[in-house]
Amino acid sequence: MNTRSKIFSVLIGLGLLLASIGLGQVLADEIYVPLVSGGGSSAAQTATATSTPATTNTAIPTATAQSVGGDAECPTADFLTVSANLANSVWPDPYLNVHCTEDSVVIESNGIPSFEFVQLTPNQLQAQDYSWEIPLNPTVDETPNQIPLLGVVAIAVNGMPIYGPNEAANLGFGDPYLDQILDFCNGHTGGGGAYHFHARPECLFTDFEGNTSLVVAYALDGYPILAPYVCEDSACTAVQEVQSSWQRTSNAQAAWDAHEYVTGSGDLDRCNGTTLADGSYAYFATDTFPYFLACYHGNASTAAGGEPGGPGGPPGPNANTGTGFGITATVGTAIDANAAGQTDGAPFVDRPAGGLPNGAPPPGRGQGRP
């Protein structure tokens, strides 16, 4: 073998060695392992694991958007890049990883906030091991289901869970926003130390006010939850804040008993969303009840996981499935404050446009926002 042939053989060998190392790294980064959502959920999810586990002190930036199977683009660009807050140094750094499969958006998070944690409940903040899957291409549910009484209903763009507008039974299923038991970002910790939002987390954004294209969260059915602003004309020369059509009609302690959907009193449908000018559907993070959504416009993912309970409250039955709370809760039934997991069968009453009945208290504002 002459000198040129020897050099050529060495180069080929080096190329094969480098290729095998690169392939090994790819395999290490894409190993499929079961991830169990934190806080006691027993439903293991299968998702793509990154090379950095959720419990390490490494802030993981959100990936860039990429085209995947189906009709939608992977919405990674809507999610925030999370980073550590010096005030939270006793906990792991926030972790967020978002990617897509052919049919799902996969959101992995450790549930640690990037803003300062202020403890308001007896539950100390704990890192979680969340892995949610929501539809990449949402589909309309012809018979929309009411959101679970307890547990996750949506995921904010910082990878933190969003619960519905009520607390657990030990607090009378009350409205935590009106009862002023939320921090400056409209959240607090529940059972298992899981931090979650009950009203819109404006502290995450520097451009919230008047932003007509800001995605605040994604509901478990895959539809976005937007900041509550829309353009008044095609040139967007003026912006309007949209209003919920749910009104506070009594002083009942239970949030769902204190409010009812009043047709025409606001801008949004019963689920707290509407069809946009381009034909797509979205919910809005409104100033008043239900704050995010009251029912699912689409088919909610059963692989999304969930995190039951309120401040010091017991976990709710089936809350980890994201599909119910132990009963068949559908639009058209009201939640009975006297018994968890029961309905009183009373239909929602649609009132004519005109707002609250005489003598009813106006929608209040808590101390959640600074």
C-alpha cells in the first residue's frame, strides 16, 4: 500500500469514528422513557427525554419553531425562555422543554417559577416532573365539556399549570382571585407543592397591555389562550379589551354558584372564547371569571396529565386525567357547593343582554395583581 492509500485509509477510519460518536449523541438525546407528572399522578407519559433532566440546575431555553406533521406548525415560539431567579436559589432552576410529535405538542417542565416565589399557602414549593401532551391540531367537540372542578385545565407559556377558577372543598370551592389568596402573579402552591395559576399571570410579560397577538397559555384541548385584546379594525388603529359573558349574580361562596353565563353581557361564548377573524378559535385570559376558560371548545387530551388539589386541599378524584373530577360534568349543569363530585342538575340560566340583576354585587378584583 503506497503512502497516498495509507492516508486515505486513515481519513476514512476517522470519518467513521466521528460519525459513530455523533450517532451515539443523537440516540442519547432522543431516548424514549416514561415520565410521570409530579404531585402524585400515577399516569406515566411516554415522551422524548432531553439530555438534561428536569431536576438539574440548568435553565433550558425554548426550542425554535419547526414544521411537523399535520396542519399546524409546532408552537414552540409562543413559549418563554425560562431562567433562574436569585430569590429562588433553594430550589432547582426552572426547566422547560417544548417539542412536537406528528399529532401532539409535548411540554416538559419542573414547575419552578422564574419569578420570585412568595409562599401564601401551607404548601412549600416543590419541583415537579411534568410531561403534558396536548393536540397539535385541535378539533371541535360538538358537545363541549365543562372543565374539571379540580386540577390542570391549561399550561401557561412558562410551563406552569393553570387550574380552574375555584378552590377545593376545604375552602368551599371559592374563587381564589376574589378571595385574595393569590400572589402577585395570580398563583400559589397546592397539594404536593405544585405551583399553579388561577388567573392570568401578567408578571410573565413586559408587553401584555394591549397586545393583540400574545399567547398566554394553551388549554388541554390544544386551543390557545390569548391576552384579552382584539383589533377594532383591519388596520388595528384601535384596540378593544374583550369581556367575559360570565357575571357574578350572587354572594355564594362557591365560585360556580356565584357566577352564571349571561348571553350577550360580554364578548365571549360560554367557554370564554370566540372564533377569530381568520376562522380559528381561541380563549381569552379575561379580567373576570372564569379568567381562562369555563369549558373545552375542543377535545381535551387524555394524555395531558393533571395536578389536583388546592391550598392544603385533598387531591380530587380523576383530576390527574384532565378529563373530569369523578362525575360527568357537562355544560348545562351547575356545580353544587355542598358536595364535592356532585351536581345539583340546575341548568345554566341565560339572561338577556343587560348585565347583572338589580342588587347583585359587581364583579370584584382581588389583590392578585400588583
